[in-house]
Amino acid sequence: MIEKLEIIHHRFHQVQEQLSDPEIVSDNKRFAKLNKEYKKLDKMNNVYLKYKNLLANKENAEEMQKDDDLEMKEMAKAELDELLPAIAEIEEEIKIILMPKDPDDDKDVIMEIRSGTGGDEASIFAGDLYRMYTKYFDTKGWKTEMLDINEGSVGGYNKISMEVFGEDVFGNLKFESGAHRVQRVPKTESQGRVHTSAATVAIIPKYEIEDINIRKDELRTDTFRASGAGGQHVNKTESGVRFTHLPTGIAAESTDSRSQHKNREIALNRLHIKVREAQKEAQYKEQKEQRKSLVGSGDRSDKVRTYNYPQNRVTDHRINLTLYSLDKIIEGDIDGIVQALKVAENATKMQNEEVL
């Protein structure tokens, strides 16, 4: 354990030095990437220093216990009584830190919210989700850039797409993918009956072009005019982009942005994810899965969460978590749910490691 922490400590100082290199400082993209890594390593390094200090104090206390002076022995015992639980606690924290991370956790994301079943009420609910998430982003200090907005006829959105930038964005938002259901009396309901409507959320990690391991000669690129609402622009400009991965036949497209360049980037990200998922599926068929993940696949068909207004209740179905604080959650206070899902994921990883 200590050896692995030493490697992290060494890497922390390497990155720290690189961040003061004028050549790196002048390269905005490289500097931003290293700065992200530095922030993550800084937290790990602080845990390492704390752990190292606790172990040194434990060693000193054990030496004191060997002293012939009874008073010194009592002091050493009292100190050890405090140190041992603290060491055990930090060792559990270190186990989680050293657990293999999802390499996509620190990536920015493209977030898409769409109204589902429920007509106008579904569009209003999609708007409520958008407002909930943007308030959550504010608490995290994340930035957003809007890609596409399609407003509902009586409020809310039929579809809204945006990029979210910050620290560990995908790691915190990846569990939000799926179908979100709402149970309440719609504004459009005159009889006061509770209806169930839905909206879907998709969280797509944003890859740098150099991260996408797809050869150009394996791609067919098509451009086309975007369809649907959007004014004259969509009828005159071929801003839509579709990529087809020739070896697998997998295709992905984007019309989210008015910029063809931005749509190329989004479509390539989507294609990369689809190809990776196909590769994972092939591996899954060859190797029997040890345990089913507690948090699901993030597929849109998964009913991940229900927001019940009459009971002020939110239920996350993947971990059977029920909270009676919908009023606060819908105002952006979702960190408790996010952390509970992370704990569930880590617990599953630890169980799987024990099995393997």
C-alpha cells in the first residue's frame, strides 16, 4: 500500500514541476490537462502525507512502550489507542483511492435531456431537470456551453443539449444517464389527478481527438442538412455530420450544434463510445461477468429515479435509496444521491476484487 502511495507522491511532484515549465504554461490545452491531474494527485498526496505521519507516530509510540518508565508507557498506550483507529480509518480511505478508476471519470461531458412519455408535462419535467442540474453545476464550480435547445409548446424543453466542463464531471454525472420519472399533478390537469411522466438523460464523456483510437481510413464521413425546428439555418446549411465505422458498420451522427466542426466532434465522440461498447460486449460474451453492477449500465431504458411530488419523495431504484427531500433535490441538492451511488459502485468493485 505504502509503495503505491510513494509512486503517487513522486508523480505529484513531477506534475508540480511541469506546471511551472514555461513551455507547458504557454500550451493551454496541455496545461489544463496537467492542472486537472495535479488537483486529483494533490488530494491523494495529502492522504499519503497524513498516513505517513500517523505511521511515524505509531512507531514512536511503540518505542515509548519499551521504556522502563511506567508513566511513559501509559502515555504511549493512550497515544496508540487514538492512533490505531485513525490508521484503520485512513487505510480504508486509501483502499478506495488505490482502486482502479474509470479512466473517463475526469472527462468533461455532453449532457442531453429529452422529454419522454407524458406529452407537455414531460417537456415541463425535462425543464425542471435542466434547472436542477444547472444549480448542481453551480455548487461544483462547473461551466456549461449550450449546444441545442428545442423548447416545449407550454414550457420546458423537448430536448436540450450542452457541454459541461470542470473537475471529475463524468465521474459525478455518469450515474444520471437513464429514464427519470415524475409523479405529480400536471399544470395542465384540471381534475387534480397524479400523472406519471418521464424524461431521459444521457451523459456522454468528451474525448480529445488524440484519445479516440479510430483510424481515419476506417471512417466514412457524411454531411447532411439538419431537420426539424431551427429556422432557415437548418434548411440551407449541411451542418449535420454522420460517421460510419467501416469495420463494424457502427454509425453515429450529430445535429446538436449549428457548427459543422462542433457536430464532427460530438459525432466522433458518440462513435467512439459505441465502438468501445461493442468491444466490451464481445469481451463480456467471452468472460462470464462476476457480479452485476449495482448502478446499472446507464442505458436510457433503465428507470433510474422517480420524483414523487405528493410525498416529497425521490427514489433511486438502482440502490433502493429513498429520500423525503424532493423540494431540496429539485433545487440542485443532488450530491447526497451522487455520493451514495459512488459508494455503491466502490463496494461492488471491492466485492469483485475479493471474488477474483
